[in-house]
Amino acid sequence: MTTAEPTSSAALPADLLAREMRGPRYTSYPTALAFDTRFGVADWCQAVRASARGGEALSLYVHIPFCASNCFYCGCNRVISRSRTRIRGYLESLLHEIEMQARLMQPPPEVLQLHLGGGTPNSLTTGELAVLLEALRNRFRFAPDERLECSMEVDPRLATVDDIDVWRELGFNRLSFGVQDVDAVVQTAINRRQSSDHLAELTAAARQAGFSSLNYDLVYGLPMQSPARFEATLDFVLAQRPDRVAAYHYAHLPARFPAQRAIDEQTLPNQTQRQWLRERIHQRLCQAGYVAIGLDHYALPGDELARAFAGGRLHRNFQGYSTLPDCELLGLGASAISRLGGCYAQNEATEQGYRLAVDTGHYPVARGYRLTDEDRLRAAVIESIMCRGEADFSELPSGRFAPELERLRALDPAQTWLECGPWGLRVSEAGRSLLRVVAMVFDAHLGRAEVPATRYSRLA
């Protein structure tokens, strides 16, 4: 297997590539940095009622924070615990919140998507998952199974073939496996040893059980990753041929995430090596027939994500790329974020704070943000950039984004990878690595608070 240097971004400025890796992932606009504690329960209730009156369909996100062990690279909101008592207690609080939120959402909207994230959702036993799904189905109006997307993130180390069958019987039709890297040296460096043979067995079982879509999460920029080692990971992924692949960039932020202090910084790939890994993922997946989607996703042409991309229906929310552009989002659980009624709201981030609020009958809203008309316009532009690599200004007043266009021209004076003008903008395939840099030009909140480097988290 060749490890020849990919060359698609060889001409892109190194400073822009470095800036891109530090930029927001724009799973929302404005980002969570703009959320304010002055947004409270009264604002939340008003937003939910406005959403219900609007009659839009609903996407549900449930956050399960528990993990059985400490993966050193992770920046997600998680709790390291195997205590069944603690996990069951959290589930009880979740059931309370489900009841509270459902009472507020009247008339009940139709639920088209359900996603369980974390942490590790399969920290819940199959019996506990059954209880959770029954509560959700009893309290919300779910679409028929043939129209419902029901997905879960899975730690393969905690999963069995029997679990796969039960999950399918419960109604899940999409799974996302946390692969990260299959090399044993890299796995040891991040404290996440898992068998690729077991992962292949789970993948085969999921296909046999009838799951409509399987995703593999990869992370590049991890300690001890090298071209030769990562080629083996890509060999494995392509041999399994999941329907989707998400490739996330690891950012080393030990001051924010104490677990990362266990990683030897000397073993991390440098910027040039990280970009090589990123481009090699892109190169090999595209050569294998995957469709490159937005910033960091790939899908086989028949997958619904690829069809949504081709049909202009791709959307971006706190779980990344989504197939349904018109859904409101209700987040349940500690740290979960909602977008409803023109507002963002985030629950209490800690397990203790969340449970205290819910178990005493209070909505667990900790902070939020009410979108302005200007926010909505900029959000639409940023989402178009992140989903399609372009934006159309033809229906806007003349000069509406004149300052932004000047800044865009400065990014690429020769327009070798970025075309722009009063009509809008278009990022070429050669500039795909710089989508976030382009999006940041339209972020009016960016200079108002310190923006942290990107972290590996679906809530980043």
C-alpha cells in the first residue's frame, strides 16, 4: 500500500490551515459561546410554546454521559462510572425531564429523528434502553417506523452481537461505532484498546439485523498516529465498508480536559502530518466511491445522507450533518442543547446539577440565546457554506455583505480555491479544507469572546 503524500491542499497557505483547525465546527450559529445565563426558564417555556404553535417536526437528542473508562483524547461531556445505581438514577431523572418537556409541547409535534449520544449511550442495558424508548414513545408523537430515523452512538467494547439484535427490535435503525483508530499502539496511547475483529463482527451483525445505515467515527491527529499506521486503519474501514464515515480532528487542550494530560505531546502529529492524515482519509474514501459531504463526513451514494446532500436537503445541527433541514431540536439530559422557537437552550452541564433541577420539578435550563433576524441570516449563510461549500447573495440588498466579501478576497486574492462576488461565494474542491475559515468571516460573534480551539465533541 502506497503512502505517497496527498497533494490536494499543497498550495493552501499554512496559516489558513492552522486557523481552520482552531475554528468552530458551526454545529450552530451563534456557537454555544454566545449562550447567556440571563436566558432562563421563562424564556425556554415561551420558546417551546412558540415552536409547538409553529407545527414543525421534531428531532430528539438524548445525552447519556456515562463511560466505562477514560479515553484520554475525548472532550465530550462524560462521567467515568460503571455504577449501575448511578446510571439508573440518571435514567430516572431523564424520565422526569421527558414528562416535563412533553407536557409543555402542546400540541405535540411529530418526531422524525431520535439520536442517543454521549458519553456512551450503550452504558444503558438493553432493558434500560427499552424503558427509555417506551417513555419517549408514550410522551411524544413518533412518526411511523418507515419514516423515523432512530440512531445511537456505540462503544464497540461494551457491545455484543445479542445487543445488536435487541437494539434493532427496539426500533433503532442506524448505529454509529466509535472506531477512532484500529492500531494497537495508538489505542494504547489514548487508553482505548478495542478489537478490530470484534468491531467487524458487530458490523456484520448489524447488517444481518437490518440496520439501514452504519457509521464509523475516526479521529485523526491522535498520539502515535503515522502514515503507515493510519493506512492500516483505512484498510480496515474500507474492508468493512460502512455506509458513512465521520473523520474528526483531535485538538490537544489539556488545560480544559484533564484526561488529555496523560498524552505525551511529543507523540502528537504536527500540523503538516495532521493535514496529511486528513487528506489521505479524503483521498482513499473518495477513491473507494464515497461521497465527500461538507467538512468531515463521507457516505456511500445510496445512503440517505448522500441523497440529502445531492438534493440540497443537508442540514447541520449539534450532532453534525443531518438529513432533515426543517426539524426543531429538543435536547434531553445533562448538557444537551435544544433549538426551538428561534432560541437555543442548554441544560445544566453536570450530572449533579441536572439531576437536582429535574428531580425537584424544575426545567434544567442553564443558559441560552434568542436569535435575532441578523443571526438567522448569518446562520443561513454559514450553514450553506458548511453543507454545500457555497452561498447565494442574489436575493439580498446590494452590498449587504460588502465588508465580508473584502475579507474573503483577502483570503485568496488569486481566487484559486475561493470564488466570491456580489452574487455570493463558492469554495472549490481544492479549498474544502478551509470551509471553517470561510464561515468564520460571517461570524459576527467571533470577536466578542475567546473562541477555544476545536475539540472532538458533537457538542463543540
